[in-house]
Amino acid sequence: MSINPERFLKSLHDLRQFGASGVGKGVVRPAFSDDDIAARNWLADQMRAAGLTAHFDPVGNLFGLADGPSILLGSHSDSQPEGGWLDGALGVMAALEVARASDVPVSVVSFQDEEGRFGVTTGSAIWSGNLPLDQADGLKDHAGVPFAEARARMADLAGDFVHPSRFTGYVEMHIEQGPTLDTDGEQIGVVTEIVGIRDMKITFDGQQNHAGTTPMHLRRDAFQALSAFNAELEERFRNVVTPRTVWTIGHVSLHPNASSIVPGRVTFSMQWRDGDPDRLNRMEEIVRATAGDIASAKGMEVSFGPLLGLEPVAMDTKLQSVLAASAEQVAPNKWRKMPSGALHDATNVAQLMPVAMLFVPSIGGISHAFEEDTDEADLVAGVQVLFGAVNALF
Ligand code: HGY
Ligand code: MN
Ligand code: MN
Ligand code: MN
């Protein structure tokens, strides 16, 4: 019994055709887009062909269920607005290959909206209870579309939520999305813990006005407020953060976004991540205070959207040991234990059952970009480690 590398790689490339960006191997397959829904229907067919029962839940999570108690493997098949072909897709297709190749009971999952069009790992957060469904339904994407409206697109496919008690554990394979393994020439990372995150939208309201006639000292310019906020935040974070703490303003919506208008309003995403929940909370206080002080100084209003977040979580030690033993067999001396700075569905699933993760290298450490890639030999080694670990569990 062993995995079939050609079959696995072909399936991975087949999935890439849904939402292929035309730039390198990149994909554009955000949650609930036409391409995402088409990919999920194709995946459901692949699950059926592997002898699994395909099942969509009310929020678009797709399960391929084995009969009776089983181990759950998978990840997500939605992408960032500009995404790589492996982020999420790898874990789903690796899971399917292990299910095809194994005699032991393996179920497969592709969670919905891991990439946070609406929230933070939305589909698995709802399934795990980390995000109440009624709260999720009110969350909006950057274009103002509510989650409730998006998931209604898949309502004709939806059954009930799957009861987690049918699964004995969850293992997610993923690309590292950072430079560590690639730099050190290692093939496998066994994940020890996943960082926590906080994410919220912030709005500064000033006064829209004429860009030629409004004297500088009379302006209440929303872009200037954001600019000052960004600089001041770095100052105030300085004594609180560590070299592994990160924060990002990744989406900015400036109104009305015209060359000759002093912008009256800006809404932007503010996200920060760290392994220490106390630090995440301290950073929230600093974010709110800094935004408030900037607004007062500039005669503007500030408002905050809902704070979304996930706590840091540790991976199950027994599952880690099984993955480590399998890694040592497949890639002797070419694996390491390491934390994850990216988020994963595993964070949510850890509320329900023991979870573990393994990483393969990202070439140049690049991800959330069309250039994202991994050597085929590393992709295959990762599936072999997953297969070995799963079969060692039974
Ligand atoms: O942003 C993340 O860490 C994840 O890839 N959504
Ligand atoms: Mn991912
Ligand atoms: Mn991602
Ligand atoms: Mn004019």
C-alpha cells in the first residue's frame, strides 16, 4: 500500500484549473466565487470516486465522509484574491490521495473561506463554534456583500453540519508559506503551535472637500489620518512587540478616491498576530488608543468594526510524535519541528479534537502571491509523511 505520486500531482494540477489566473501557476478562487463553487462541485465528484460520501454543510464546508469513525484530513480550497496554487489546495488533494491509497478509514474536508473574505478562517471557525453563525451572517466582505448572501449561493447543496464526534483527529498538510525550510534545505516541518490573530476594520471620518481651495490647516483629510496612525502605531508598539510579532494594514478603501478631492473617509483593515494572547490584547488597547488620539488631534471621528480573532493553539503532542516518526522515515535528518506564523483551519478544529499539521517548503518563502510554488519532490514527500502517519495511527 502506498500513495500514487502521479495521480496526486495530476489531481493537484486539475484543481488549479479552477480560477487559474494566467500568471504562473497562480489562482483567483475566493470563497463563494463561481470558480470556488465549481471547484467544490468537482472535488465532491472526486470524493465520490474515492468511495467517500460527499457532504456540503450550511456554510459551504465540503466533507468526503468515510463510513464509521475516521481520521479527518484536509485544509481549504478557496484562495486569496491573488493566491498561489498550493495554499490550502495541497492539504485537500493530499488528503484525497491518502484516502484513495489507504485501507484505514480516512475522511477529507475542504473548509470554506479559510482566506477570510468575510472573517478569519470563516468556515472552520463556524463549524468549531469559535464564530457563531448569526454573527458570521452579518460579516461583510470589502465590497459590502454579507456572508449570509454569499452562502445562500450554495444553499441548494447544503445539508446539516457534520457532527465532529465521528472524527478521531485532524491532520492538515500545508505549504510553510515562509522561508525556514527552503533556506535550510529541509523537506518537512512538524508544527508545534499556531499563532493567534486579531483583525478589525477601522474608519476615520473627516471632511470631503476641494483639493485646490481648502487650505492645509483647515483640512480634515482621512488619508492623512491613516498615514499618521500608521507611523504612530509603530512607535507605540515598539516596547511591546517581539521580532515575531507582525501587523498589517492590507486593505484600504479611500472615499471618494479622486485626485482633486480631499478624502473624507477611509476604512482599512488592521491585523496583528503573535503567539502570546496577552500581547495580542495589549496591542488591541494600543490600536484603539492610537486611532482615538489621531482622530481627536485631527478633528475627526473614528469607528471600529467587530474584532475578529483566534487564540494561539498548541498541536497535539501524540499526533506530533507520529508525524515526526513518519518524517524521519521519509526524509531522514531533513525535517524539523517549527511554529506556524500563518493561520490554518487546524486552529479551529483544535476546539473539537486532537489536531496536528505538517509543512513542506515554499520556494523563496513566497505565498499569498501568484509566484507561490514548491518542488514536486517535496510535495510528494509531504504526502508520504501524511500517509505513513495516518496508517501508523490504526
Ligand atoms: O492569513 C493566513 O494566515 C491564512 O493563510 N489565511
Ligand atoms: Mn492556507
Ligand atoms: Mn492563505
Ligand atoms: Mn471644480
